[in-house]
Amino acid sequence: MRKAFAEPFLLINFKTYLEATGKRAVELSQEIERVALDTGVKIGVAPQFCDIEQVANRVSLPVFAQHIDPVTPGAFTGHVLAESVRAAGAAGTILNHSERTLHLHDIEKALQHAREADLLTVACAGTAKLAAAISLAEPDMVAIEPPELIGSGRAVSKERPEIITDSVRKIRSVNSCVKILCGAGISTGEDVYAALKLGAEGVLVASGVVKASKPEDVVMDFCKAVRRYV
Amino acid sequence: MRKAFAEPFLLINFKTYLEATGKRAVELSQEIERVALDTGVKIGVAPQFCDIEQVANRVSLPVFAQHIDPVTPGAFTGHVLAESVRAAGAAGTILNHSERTLHLHDIEKALQHAREADLLTVACAGTAKLAAAISLAEPDMVAIEPPELIGSGRAVSKERPEIITDSVRKIRSVNSCVKILCGAGISTGEDVYAALKLGAEGVLVASGVVKASKPEDVVMDFCKAVRRYV
Amino acid sequence: MRKAFAEPFLLINFKTYLEATGKRAVELSQEIERVALDTGVKIGVAPQFCDIEQVANRVSLPVFAQHIDPVTPGAFTGHVLAESVRAAGAAGTILNHSERTLHLHDIEKALQHAREADLLTVACAGTAKLAAAISLAEPDMVAIEPPELIGSGRAVSKERPEIITDSVRKIRSVNSCVKILCGAGISTGEDVYAALKLGAEGVLVASGVVKASKPEDVVMDFCKAVRRYV
Amino acid sequence: MRKAFAEPFLLINFKTYLEATGKRAVELSQEIERVALDTGVKIGVAPQFCDIEQVANRVSLPVFAQHIDPVTPGAFTGHVLAESVRAAGAAGTILNHSERTLHLHDIEKALQHAREADLLTVACAGTAKLAAAISLAEPDMVAIEPPELIGSGRAVSKERPEIITDSVRKIRSVNSCVKILCGAGISTGEDVYAALKLGAEGVLVASGVVKASKPEDVVMDFCKAVRRYV
């Protein structure tokens, strides 16, 4: 097992929000890049499949797919191939997001395909127990997101801090080096700071940034919290 | 109901073949475009999601997605949004391919999302009865592909001509203007000619072109058959 | 195509309600049987899989499965085989209920397996268009249930009568003999009467009976409405 | 965590084999019961849903469902409710069989529903890594079955002994008391003996018994191997 990288990591998931589709995916990524360059904080973006190539061509941030399918090259019409995502310029992929869950055995397959295509992996789970279980399959990062808080504006790190500490403990008992992110409801620098304080090594965030009236300001607030913490 | 367009149509599905992934998707599309311009035959290409944007930017052919999900803009991580496909430059989408089937009610939803995003639709079905059923949901085109012949090299128009004639009859009894394609095993101009003769108004083809040693020659053979027929 | 039977038909779906699980499935079926015998109205019951055998052994009503899988005898752990349902005493099966939808091509397969196992079929659809589409696959009965009214207590026959008339028209244009049921929100004899008046030939009902404080009274109310209509 | 029970356990999965459907499920269970009583070996049977009740009524063996759905009592037409399986007389349930896999988060939910309904759980996995992952969710038993050997007649304990030893090691590093079964290709007493020798505490078997010309003899052969081992 390798450690993905050491510093705190912010991963911004564009989901299928219109505010982050097509040209707006590129523009939002450029705003985020400015903050990353200003503050030196490591940030990744996860646009929709059709936008990966143009985003990867226009910004220096690591780009993540939101999902890949557990398929090999061949006759799989309409599926998302690890190699295709990689060829478009992605550095990694999210897997098993609560909005795009996978069968357990497909998680192992998809992780293997991702590794073979040289993609970093962020495997998601909704509970501490499942986060530990998925860590046994050795993704590069694991993201805890209690589904009931996703998109709620109530941050997991404030509302349910024990989920993070419990997850960190359970994950570390089976995997010493997977990078641990947390997410759900994160919308302020305070939320990010609280998450890092509880043992998370980064955050996964979506609507808190994408649906904000000034996304750049929110990301700046997040990055200042990271700087303050480190 | 509107008629998509009058002339015979060749739709080339790139599936997740490595031969048609990334740069090779662009190159293959450019080869196909040369034949289309030379012969005046209407051809569409269906690359993987991540390649739609670059293909649409580089060739004048209509580009189709291989699938869209029945979702609206919002919190649908890892899904394929009609608007995203459209923003990347696609003119249409395949739906319910036998390698990416949909629940019946999702077909109706996806067709509606496609229409709202101004995408042409090619709904696939494996039997004459299902082709008629799906035609009631009013896609722009319907494609009959008996799953057992897909990728077989044995052309539906030669091996099972009665499936095409039966499909045409059943479809026309419920929908007078949906464009009728057929596919599965098509690999020569003769196969294409036979399909048109049986009442198909175009073909859907994948490995017959993508896995050919000289795809451009195969497409030229197809187009000559179309010219001979018209 | 054969006509299932001529008279109006009430099909009572037990879903996974505890009020209709195990012994209570048998007791509820016996109450319903008393009303059926008293009034001469044709009623079917659809208990959970595990209850089919004991219900079929204890009452003379036709028993329906709530679903079958599109599988053949063999290595399909955890699936519901048509022959198994039949061997337990079922006379028919519901298919594609909005709570257990099927891929389009699986509907055709499951209908065929059901016919081969001599099971009557009730195929469900949520819209008039889909009801017509599914009728092309020739189930014995089709049930229109707008998902938004299921379990609502607001009857489709009162709230959205045009869905029933439109469905009847669209279905009859492609299939002259499939028996047409409607459902969603049906909870009084008035609702049943209205449904029959609009052209439905029966109703599919669940919570309106199963969750009622006196199911027997509700079923009696339904049956009186049928008698009044016929 | 509790230990399910101490002695070796044979679980016989009837799948959807016609040889074990309806009356033949009862007869096969009675044959198996005779061997269990003769030899004192603990054996469970897993018939189809529709047969659970009659099998449980006729034999004293613990009966397992082949699957339950992660649903609660309510509006879940066509689903398999833990309480229903329990009410029919089942003592437990298989979960996540390779022929009926579950999304990771549904495994956790289904395990919880099973526990609440007082059902023993046998969670299946195809690899050592996944077997360990699923053990973190604390089923009563875990069954390793490499999918490529299922139904092959080539026993996992003979063909791939290292999968069993590796699984036992990985599972025990995260869960000290889950009972470990193995399966796939088991068809002789030798296969059973080899499995127990490698650290398995029981076997999961299907075609090796159900499709045998004399199932009773095969089960007797298995039981003698257990007796020899213990």
C-alpha cells in the first residue's frame, strides 16, 4: 500500500449540477485553481465525464471522475472505462458514492481497473463500519459521508463528530495508510477545520461550493482553515 | 412526432473498445468523416462519454452518446446528464442498448430528458415485439439488435432477415415515422444493402468497423452499398 | 391472445405489510374470501412469496405472486422462479410493479416464463404510454398505476380520471383483449365504481385494504360497487 | 459478537433447481434430515422462498432463505422481508451470494434487518479480501466462494486451497468469531474434509448435492468426512 500524498486534500464534486456543467465546469475549475495557487492547498475537482477532458486541459488541478464501471475494454456500450477516463486526463476517480453505489464485488474490480489505469481512488462509505470494510480493498483514499447529511448544509464534522472519530479508529485498525476524507454538509472553513481536528485528512464537498453564490470565496474560506490547521 | 431525417443513416458505436478510446476516437472519427464527405452518406459516431467533446470539436459528423441516465440536473454523482452530453457537442444519444438496458419507465424518462436537451434518440430493442413497444414511447429512431448476433460477425440482415421484416411491420403498426435501424453482426456492404432492402432505414454497427484492420475501407464499403441502394 | 376472464376483477396486493405477513396473510385472505363468496365478485390476493403456499392451501381465491424473476430453473440463488411460484399454488403473478420495476427486455422474458408455467400475468405501468407499450408484450392483464398516487389515499379514478380513459384508448389501439386494471389510491367503493365507469375492468389495491382498520368492510364496500356497476 | 454455533456446518443451497422445487424441496430436505439424524452432523437447507414454510414445517433442520432484501415492512411489492422469512419458519438467511449480489451499503442494512428478525446470517464473498471486508459487518457466518468454481465440480478446497487459508487469515485478523464456511465445486467427502483441514468450519454446497443422482449418498459421504475430521 502506498500513501496517496501527505497534505490535507479538498475534493470538490461537481455532481450533475448545471452550475458546473460544460463551460461552467471549466470556469468553476479555474476559480478553484486560483485559490489553490494562492494558498498552496491541494485541491481536486470531479466534473462530469463529458467535461473531464476540457477541464484537465485548462487547469493544473488533479481531475477526478465521479465514477468508473467495473469493465474492461470491449463490448460495454454506455459504460465508463478506467482507460477512457485516464486518457481524458483524469488523475483519479471517486467510487461507490452514495448516489452511485456499487455491489461489493464490483468495488474490488473497479479499484483494480483504476490501479491498472494509474488512477487514484477515493472510495466512499456511509458508515464507520463500511468505511473500514472498504479500506480492506485498499483504495488510495476513503471518504466517509453519512448519506442523511449530504447536501444538508449541516456539516458532519459539527453535527456528528463521533462518526469521524469512530471511522478513523475503525479504518486505522485495518489499514494504516489509506488517506481519510470526510464529507456531507461541509460549507464553511469552520467545518473543514473541525474535520481535520477530528482526524480527517481532507474533505469531499459538493453543493457547499458548487451551489454557493460565490464559490471562490467558499473555497478560499476552506483553504484558510486548512492553512490555519496545518 | 417528427421524422429525424430522410436518408439512410449509419451509426457507428465505439463501445469501450481501446481502438476507439481517447485520441484514437478522434482519429477514427476523422477517417469516418472523410468517407462521409466523399460519398455523401449520412454517418454518426458514438464515442465514449469522455471523448464526446473532442470528437464533436474535430469532426462535422453528428456525435451520439452511448447512453444517458434518466436524471435531472442536481445531486446525481456519477450519472450521465442529457444537458452535459448536449453541452459537450452531442447531437443525440443511444438508449437501452442491450449492453446498457434500462427499466421500462426509465426509458420514457430518459427519452423526455433527451428531447428537452434537444438530443436525437436511438432506442434499442432486441426483439420485434420490444421494438414496437419502445416505438410507442416515440424515440426519433429505433434500432433492432438481436443480442445473440451482436459482435458475432453474422449479420442480422443475412442470418435472420425475418426479424427485420417482422420488426418493420410491428413498428409501423404503432408508429408511422420513427426511423428504423437494424444492427448486430453487420460487417460488409452486402449486409448493409440487405438490411436496407428488408425495410431498415439505416444500420447500427460497432465491432464490424471499430475492430476491422482497415476501418476506413469497411465504412467505404458500407457507403457504396447505401449509394447503390438509394 | 386469450382473454383472462370476463367479469370485473379486484386484485389485493399485500406488499410487505406486517398486517399481511405470515398468519395474518392467511387470516386476511380468509376475510376476503368470505366477501368474495357472499357477493360473487372475483377477487385475487397477492401475498409475499413465503406466504403463497399456505394462503393457496387455505382459501379458494386465485393467489398471485407479487413478482417473478426472468430466470429459468438452475443456478439462480435468491431469485423467484415461475415454476416455484406455480408449484406453491399461485394462479398468476404481478410484474413490473412500480416498487419492483424490470428492464424492458426482462419484462418480455418474465412474461414468457410465466406463460410457460401457466401463470396469469398482471403487468404494471405508470403512464398511459407505457401501459400501451407493455400491452404489446401480451400480458393477460395490464394495471395502470400512476406512482405519485400509490398509497396516497387519493384515488386515480377520482383525481386523474383522464389517465384511465387515455390508457384505455392507447391500450385498445394496440391490444384488443388484455384486461385493463387501474390502481393507486383506491380506498372506497366509490373509487372502484368510478374506475369501472371510466373503462377499467378491475382494480389493483393495497394499503386501501391492508392498512384499513376493518379490511373486510372495505372489501365489501368495493364488491357492492362492482355489483352496482355490472 | 456471538458465535453462531461450534460444530462444523453443512449448508445446502437449493438455488432454483427444479430438482429442489415444491414437493421435491420437501422430499430432498427429508432425505437430508435422515442423514443429519443418523450422523449427528449439523446441516441446514436453503430452499426457495415459496418452499420455506412447508420445508420448515416438515423437517427439524434449520432452514435458511437464499436472500433477503434490505427493506422494512411497508410498501415494497415483490421484495423479501426478513420478518416474512422468519414467520415462515426460517432460522437464517444467505446474503450476497454471487448469483444475488448486493450493494455494499445494502449488505449492512440487510444484516441489521436479519438480526432484528432473529435470523442467522451467512454472508458470501468471492475473494479473501472481500470476505474480510464483509466480516467487518459482523454476519454470523461468512462463506468464501470463488465464482469461477461455483457449479464446476472442481472443489475450492482441492483446486485453490490457498484461497481458503488466505481467507481464514484475513478474516480472523478483523473478526475473531464469525463462523467461516467455504464453497464452490464441493462434491465429495474428500472435498469437505480438505476444507475443514484448511481452516473452514463448514461448507456451502448446491449442485454437488442437488444435482447428484443420489443426493442422500452424497450428504452421507460429506457427513462421514465431518465425523472423521472432528
